[in-house]
Amino acid sequence: MYLLQQPDHYKSHTFVPFYWKSFVSEAQSYWHPDDCKNDNKVVLLHRKGKLIGLSSTFDYTHRPDAHASYNLYEWLWQFKRVKKPKKKQPLKVPDSEDEGDSSDSDSHKMQNSRDGQLQFLAGHPLQTSHVVSVTREYDVVIPNFIGPPLPRPDKGDREYYCSAMLTFFKLWRSGQDLKTETQSWDEAFDAHKFTEQDLLHLKNMNLRYECLDSRDDFCAQLKAGTLMQAPGSNIAGDDDIIQSVEQSIESALGNNSNRNEGPNDWADIVDDAVVLYDAESGMKAGRTHLARENGAKEIRDILFNSGWTNTIGPLSSQAASAMPPPIAIKRREVLAWNLLIADARDRVLSGRKEDANRPPQNGLPVDKAPPEKKLPPFNPNVAEICDRSYFDNLGIEYGSIKNLIQSVLLQFHLNDEQECAF
């Protein structure tokens, strides 16, 4: 696909990057200008010999007057910044009548924006080179929240959550538009009237945390053992689950399974497509999960039957005497341990110094002395051709070998043929 210049993936929607923390920091910076947390990052651009700081918040805070009735979420969803076309096209400058009419309905606002590209307000670093354009097919555009996790309404800093949600869904150009000086962020949040669409967005933003909380609660119940079958409990035990699973599988397969197979054989013949749902726990149980649960139950039964879970009583005197005595660990203060470590370090360094001061062997230091050369194993049934380098590698003087050969010839009185062979 890459060689054919085709996209490497296909999707039904387009995701627009939304660095949400920069907008919240920009809104809070009006009320807390000295807060180090409000670090709105900028990109440095070099244009016409000047350095320009460009922030992602400038596009919304300097949006055209025709877009004054769009909150941040709606504006990112429907509009984008593009380069000004090379061909000179008249930019649409909305008049006062258009501004009044644009606040009537969303459809009328979109119709006014579709007629042409709009120019940013004065103060935008890219006012002369870029314009605001309508995002075509904006109904399939989704803002992608990039940055740290979104704040929660039920946990954490309530003030920060309220400031973030007001930044997303209330009209503003600076933080002064979001609340008054005497209001807190919580009070401004309660006083603002959100639309039904905004309330749906607020609910969906918290949906992920609700799912995580449900998962954590379920895991906590599993660890505490509260989901096991108990007297008067409505939660089915392992046997009831397996029985209901077998009945559901038989009905799914049309009662064509083999009746003579063991209780574990069904896990090998059922397709993974047969997935059951436990309404009590809200968990889906598939073939692999049920087989694992069945194996875990078998191991638990073995442990219970073998007495591993029985309470251990007091030890007899004979067993207590057979146990080794406890090891006494001497406890020391931190300063005492530091002194012991320093003393051991000094001993190691002094040992290295003594090795360095030893007299050299064969003109070389101790650590650089040649290793002791060992003769190869003797094999009387193998004849090898040995040149002078062979003896030099063993540290044997080549002249001594000649004397050894002469002594052997004289001692055993070898004839000419034997001497030649030797």
C-alpha cells in the first residue's frame, strides 16, 4: 500500500488533535498569572527576520467575529486553520447584520461560514498568511484529547475540573469571560447553563472512569471472596456456572454434542464464537475462560482435600526441639553500617596496593606475568610433525631437543633405518 501511495489504514472518522491542557492553562492564566502550572507551550517560528511564538490557543481566542457563538469544542469540531490561497480571493468579512443572524440557529451559522474563508482577528501571529476554513464533512470529525487524563467530577480537584469544562463548553476569548472575580470555578460551573449536547459530552467524558471504577470494584470483590457462593447469596457458584454453560452450549449447538463425553471435553469441541454472558457479574465467559476456571476449581479441591487449608495447631515438644534455633541478626545503626563498609573498602584497596608493590616475575608485574605453560597430554600412539614453533610455544629450548635425540640414539643402539624413522 505504501508503494502504491495509498493510506496504510482506513477509518470512518477523522481525529483532530486537541491539546486541551494548553487551553485550560490559557484560561486560568488570567486569574493566576504567576502560577507555574499554567505553562502554555509555544512553537517558535522565524518569519521575516523575527521570532514569533505560536500557541495552539491563538486560533480560538482570535477566531473571527462570525464564530463568536461557537464554544471551543464546537469550533475545533467544525473549523480549522489553513494557508491563505495563492489566488486572490475576497475574504468574507461579516457585517453586523450577519453577526446578529448567526446567533439564531446552527444551520444559519454554518451557511454563513460556508460562503468563504474568514480572517483571524488582529493579534494572531499568522493573520497575514493563514485563514479559517470550514472542515468539510465535519459530522465525521472527532476532537482527539491529547495530554494528561481529563479531570474527574467526583474525585480530585473540583476547581480544576470546573475550569476545564467551562473552557470546553463556554464562550470565551480570555479567562475573564468564564467567571467573575468574586466567583469560584465551582460556582461559575453551577451557574452556567449547558446545552443538552454539552451535558452529553460531559457524561461521555466520565464514562471511562466509571468503567474503571466498576472493574476495580469487581476485582476487589474477587480478591475478598465476596463473589463466591454463600448461604442466601444469589450469585451462582462454579458448579452452577458450569452447568448453565453446558446447557447454553447444548442449545447453541442444537443438542448435537456427544452425551458420553466427560465434563471437560466440551471445552475442546465448542467454537470460540459461542460466548456466554453472566448478568450477575456483567462478565463474558468464553471457552478459554471457562476452561481456566474449571482448572482452578480442580486445584482448589485438591488443596482442600489434602489439608493445606486446615489450621495448624501448636507444635509438640519433639517437633519444637527438632527445629533449628533462630538466627540472631545483630542490628546496627546507620552510622555503624557505614563504618563497616568503609573498613571493608579500605581492606580491599590495601590488598590491591600490596599486589601492585610485589616484585615482578620475569621482568613483568604480577598481574602481567605470563601464565604457566602446560604440556599437552601425552599420547604414545599418535605421531605428529613438530617444528621449532611448537617447542617455543611450550617454552622448551630447541637445542635441548637435539641433545635428547642424540642420547636416545646412543642408549638404544638404533640402526640406520630405525634412526631414520626415529
